[in-house]
Amino acid sequence: MAKEEAIKMDGVVIELLPNTTFRVKLEKFEKPILAMLNGRMRQNNIKVLLGDTVELEFSPYDLTRGRVTRRR
């Protein structure tokens, strides 16, 4: 079985949580979603701050949790 394609969206960080976890507000959803930094952003020590626009990657199975792949 092939791996499903990830869904990519942009959002704005509205809350900083412990352990590089964030609440991100998306345009298409009413509720903010929970997002974590992906491994490459942790390795390169890229900081994500409150109000930053970020690119998120979702699994097609769970749209309530995402992975931050890029800071814009």
C-alpha cells in the first residue's frame, strides 16, 4: 500500500506551548489546531515565534494535528 500524500496549508501561530508545540489558526478551520516542529527544523534550531506564518503538513487521516515544515 502506498503512502498517502500529505496535505499542505498555511497558518498563523497564535499560542506557544511547551516542547516545541504550537496552536495554529488556519483560514479554513474555526478551531485552532495543534502543531509540532518537524525534525529538520529542530536540528537546525529554527525559532518559531508568536504571530509567525508557517507552512503545515497534515496526514489525510487526522486534520487536527499537523507538523510545521517551514517558517515564512
